[in-house]
Amino acid sequence: MTQQYEDGQANQAGCLHLLTNAVMVWNTVSMRELREGIATLTNAALQRAGLDLAVSHESLRARGHTREACIYTTIQDKAPVEARREDLHRYHHPWEQAQDLVAWRQQKAREGIRDVSREAMIDRVRDKFWLRDTSPAREQERAQSIARSIAREHQRTGRPLQGPHVEAPRPSLTELTARLTQLRAMLARMSQEEPQAGAALNVRLYQREEREQGMGF
């Protein structure tokens, strides 16, 4: 507190409290997103290894489980906790694991995850974590991720890479006017030219005369 009067100290205390809450909220959100990203990378690695296993970043309560987490903080708690873990591995973990595996498959369908290679998943998780960061460095990372994703897709499908689409330049109004003037002059010259001798002349008679004469020219 640098202010010497009561009101100033109260204002500084309020600002400090607001700043502390903002930092705590940011850390909570960032930690949750970080846990989610680690779980996504872990599940992709398990799938690449051919294992029907998955993990979840959510707490037991968020997943609908009523049991308490099995942890110990002192050496005296180690033996009973280890004994309890045996029961968890036998009775709880199998169906919890099945639930996490279903959640991982739903996440892939929801987010359109088809490529679970290490490079693709790192790009996906990193870009999602820094989605709200619009700094030039992050924008460059996202552009590089898109380029790598396009290259992997072309490698998977065997289709050749295409360059960037370049639109043909559109003529300006002045150029269009000049072309129209040239076209009008050309048509005027053609209308003034006389037909050359021996040139074929095609004449189509009226439909009635054609029927009467039985022929047309």
C-alpha cells in the first residue's frame, strides 16, 4: 500500500483483490485446458499403440462417480490405500475405463479428429490452447499447422499438391470501354464492305413459299 490516506488504501486493496481473482480465474481455466490437452495427446498415443484405453481430464465427480480419489499423502496411509486400489482395479476401473473410451470416441467425432499422428495431434492441441492468442508468433504457428495438415492429407490421399488459387485479373472499366470501341469499329467496317463477286448467297424463303415450291435455298 503506497497511499497514506484511508480511501486510497481501500481503492488499492480493491484493485489488488480484483487482480488476484482475475489471475486465479485465468490459472483455473488454463489448467483445465492444459489437462484437457494432455488427455487428448495421451488418448491419441494409446490409439496409435493399438490399445483400447483412454484417460479423462475431468474429475470423478464431473464424470458422475461417487467414490473418492484414492491417494495418500503420508507413509502411514500407503498400506490401506494400496489395498483399496486393488479393489478399485478389480471393480471400478474396468467400467470407468470403458466410459472414458466412449468419451474419447465421441470427442473425435465431435471435433472431426481423423489423423491421430503425433505431429497432427500436437498441432491440434497447441493451436486450441492458444486459440485466443492473436500475437504474430501464434498466427504464424497456426499457418504452419494448416500447411502441415494439407501436406499430410495430400500424402494420405495421393493427390498432388496444388498451388495457391490465383484469380485472373479483371479488366478495368477503361479497358472494357476500349475493347467495346474496337468491337463497334470492327462491326461498322464489316457492314460497309461489299460482297465479293462469286460469293455464295444463302436465302431462306418464307415457310409458305417453301411448302408451295417444295424446296428452299
